[in-house]
Amino acid sequence: MKCMGKNTQLVFDRNTVEFVTVAAEFCAFLERSEQVKREFFVDTLLKILPLLYLKALMLPKAENAEEVPEHFVTEEDYEVIRLTIASIMADKDDYLEVFMEDMAYSDTPIKSSVSECLADIYQDVKDFVSVYRLGFDETMYVALAACEENFALYWGQKLVNTLRALHDVKYNVKEDDMDDLDGMDECV
């Protein structure tokens, strides 16, 4: 596939560059969040995730490429991110999922976790950002098309579901949780 003209314009479109910037910040935040307190973690994600969603919505439409973009996130990378988030979220990691096809046929609630959803989003977004760091127009275009498709079909819904769960953690504080918040610093 030749990436010339319109394809190159899409790769360097202002909205694409802004998405890359927000996506890189999202990934960097998760990668350096090991020593972060839950309150700071939740507050930061409540700001980054809506911006990531908005910037993904504004991406210029790229035609689906026949090629599959290169993957950079290993299983080990994924697990480190997932376990770090699970540790930060602790007892607030799990939430009830309401936007799943299986939910319509289920008599029991379906559980999801903030850590797994964020790790899934991280994996896709980090792969995209990593391809952009290489700087090859053709592979950047393939990654852009794949990222748009994955956002529409997969991680966009996970993002808004996770946002709902994080909102609940921040604003639905119970009396038992108030004792845990006394004396908490933003960051260690």
C-alpha cells in the first residue's frame, strides 16, 4: 500500500496529532502510576479519559487497511499495567457491567474491573502510539485505521464504562470509605 497524498494528510492531520498527544499522556500516566494514591489516580483519569474519547471521535476517517499494525505491548507489559491498577483500585476495582450483550440474557450481574478495562485500552492505544513513534507514514496510516476501528468496536465502550465506574468511586463515597480517606496524600 502506498501512503501518499490523502493518507499522509490524515496521518499528520491536526486531530490525529492531538489524539497521539493525549494517547501518549494516557499511556505515560498508567506506566508511572505505581506509587500513586487512588484519589489522585481516579481524579487524573476522570480528566484524561473524556479527552481521549473526544480526540478519538475527532480522528479523520482512515480507510481500513488490509495490513495489521505491529504490536508492541507484550503480555508482561499488559499484566504489569493491570496489576498496578488493580493494586491502586483495591476493593474499588470491580464494578457491575451493564453494557454487554450477555447482560440481556443473564439472571446474574456481570462483573468487570477497572484494571482490566484500562489495561485493554492501554494495550491498543500504546501499540498505536508506538507505531507513530517509528515515524513511517505507511505504518502510521495502518495504525490509525486500526485504532479507529478498535475504538468503534471495542475500547471506546470500555472507556465510557470505566469512566462510569471511576465517577462512582469519586462521588459515591460511603461512610466506611471516609475513614480510609483521612490522611491520604495525593501522591507518595
